[in-house]
Amino acid sequence: MTTIAETVGAISSGDVASLEALGIPELPTEREELRRHLLDAIARIRPILEADAEANDAAETLAWPSVVALYREGLLSLKVPHELGGPEVDPHLYLELCDELSYINPSAGWCAFINSTSAALLGAFLPDAGAERVFPSGRMPIASGALIPRGAAAPVEGGWQVSGQWPFASGSAHSSWLLAGFRIMRDGAPGPEHMVMAAAIEDVQFVDNWQVMGLKGTGSRDFVLTDHFVAEDMAFDLLTTDPRKGGPMFWLGRPGFVTPDHAAFALGVARRALDEIAMQAGSYQRGYLTSPIAQRGALQHDLGKCDQQLRAARALCREALDEAWEFCRRGERPDLERQLRLRGACAYATDVACQIATTAFRYGGGNAIYNDRVLQRSMRDINAAAQHFMVNTSAYDNLGQFRLGMSNVNPMG
């Protein structure tokens, strides 16, 4: 395989089709060997991901060297089923890998999980004919999109005519396919289905509206489709379709399938902020102090407490995944309680991460406020991530309703 630097130099910036034509390397199949290989790959590309941090923010999307590095190492297709040439990593390994990527560069970690999850959903749930279009001749696509059903569809012969505008298409600037959620309109009202379609990147119109305070480098802009024909084999019902490809992971359902994504991001960003302030504390002096802030009892207390909170959040996420995994191994979707606990664990990890990043930032003093500083980026990015619906406080409300024995509790309510 050519080196990342050679690939970056050989392909024009943004030429996703040529990048996909190169493909990804054949990856180990044994779990521990695969884990070691992918962690080594992350370590190899770490200098690229770190060097691109400011360029990502300036361009409002991932810089091309980072895209090439992530794709060529198989890190934008971590969940893709084995049948389609992907590594199909299990949830615990996925949690570890995305945690590490988010630790190095939050925007890169965010895009890696968005692209991996999007491609995996298309590969596992589209009808065979549609999957063959997205994965032609074993080619590994880069996918993005928005599952939220912001589209309205009119039934037509052979499929649907869809129009809509979808927000937060992270990683779309380097994608070739987009997912888009839609409702089927009947007698002027949306039906109960939560349909998800695949649209080729050349068919969508983008809105230049990603000017934000955090996660700047993710390129999470809106996209628009107007009277776009979607064939029946290019869409599936997110709520009822059983996986057509892939193993136990694809039975996690929603929100379970994306729990490791958001949890890993939060854990990685928090861990980086904690490590950063610990590293600085031995030499940094604030104001008129003559000794480093590491000598302050308040910092020592908060650092120890944050360490324990982070470990507890990670353990909770692993416990929730373990409980759900027992259902998946039997070819069943986790029950309501397990889905509620998955989302609750994810929300809790994000809350803890926000607290840790903010605490570290406050101790960082004036040196932390510059845009290129790790502590500032960590605080901005985790607080932006906390605005995602998946991790908002309704996760606790829903779990509380379940504990009170209320009926019709919706884990995504």
C-alpha cells in the first residue's frame, strides 16, 4: 500500500472518487490482532490528525490529509459488515478506537464515527440491489447524512418522490453517499415509518451554514433534496427492518447502535482535557503565584475526582453495552429497558465529559483561551457535542418514566 503522504500527493484535494478507488487494506479477522492493527494505525496517523486541527477549524471541515489517513487505514468504515469488506468491529472495540481518535482530534473522531456508522447502516439494511450500488465491486464508500426524518415523500411507481432539508451532515464534504430520513405522506399526513434513503452526493444541494462555536472541523452543514426519486431498493424502514448483512452488532437497534459513537467521543475528549491540565500543572503558574498550580489542594482534589468520574462513566457505558449484547447475540433487539440504559449511559458520559473539560479549562487560566489550545478546543467541542439530541436530558426523563412504571416510554423521545 502506498504511504499516506504519497496518496495525498497523488490525488487532488477532495477527489473522493479517486480515494475510494484505491480502497482500504485487507484487515485482520481475529479480534485481538485487528485491535492491535487498528490502534497501531491510529498511532501512525496521529501526527497528521494533530497537525490538521487548526486547518479543520479554518476550513469548517476535515482537511484532506486527515481524510486520506483515516480512510486508507480503514477508520471511516469500522462498522461495515464483513460481507462488504469492512472490519465490523464489536461495540467494545469500537468504543476504544473512537475514544482514541477523539482524544487526538475531536473533529476527526466525530467524523470517523459518523462515516463508519453511515456506511454500515447502508450496507447492513439496504436491499441487496441498493447495497450493490453503494458498494460496487467491493468498493468501500464514504457515507454521511442525517437520520432525522426531515423529508416528506410521496409514493410513486417504484419508490418515492422526496423533498426536504436535513441538518448536521457531518463529514459530508468527503462523502460519496448521504443518508436521509423521511416520512411517507398519505392523505396529507406523515405515516408511522421512519424511512432512511441513500442519495448520491451529486444529487444533493448543500447549504453553507456551518459557522459554529464547536466541532468546527466536522463540516456538519445542511443539505437539500427537491422532488428526488428514491427507488424502493435504495431505502429501508429504520424501525422495523431486520439487518440483511452483518453480525450481532446490527441488532442493537436505536438508540443502541449509536451509543458507542457518542459515548466514545465524550470519553476521549474528556480524557484529553484531563491529561492536558495534569501535564501543564507541574510548570504553570497563575497570577502572582510563585509555585506551579499542581501544588494547589483544590486542583489535586478536582483532578482526582474527575479521574474517578471519567472511569465510572466508561464503566457504565461498557456495562450497558454488555447487557444489550446478550440480546444481540441471540439475534434480538435489546428490550426497552436496555435501550433506555444505553442512551442514559451515553448522556451521562457526555455530562461528565462537559464537567471535566470545563474544570480543566478553568484551571488552565489565560493560556487556555486561545483557539489553538487543546483545553479550549476540548471545552468547545464537547459542549457542542452535548447539544446533540442523542445525549440531551430527555434520556434521563425517559429512563425515569420507565422506573416509575409509566406506559408508552420512547427511548428516543
